[in-house]
Amino acid sequence: MPNKLYFGDNLHVLREHIADYKRCFSDSVMEMQAWVNGVKQ
């Protein structure tokens, strides 16, 4: 059984990965919106 400290470290790493993923996702959304706006014009 993993100890709590180890689990806490994993949770911290997971949070960082989620933050990176959200950043990438929002960048992609901004690019998509810019592309859609460019197509509309």
C-alpha cells in the first residue's frame, strides 16, 4: 500500500499536469476562435 506522503506527491504532480493541460487547451481554443474569425471575414 502506498503511504500518504507518496500519494500526496502524486496528487501534486497530477495538479501540475492538469494546469499544463488547461493552459494548452485554452491556447488551442484561442487559436480555433482566431481561425474561425479569419474564415468568417
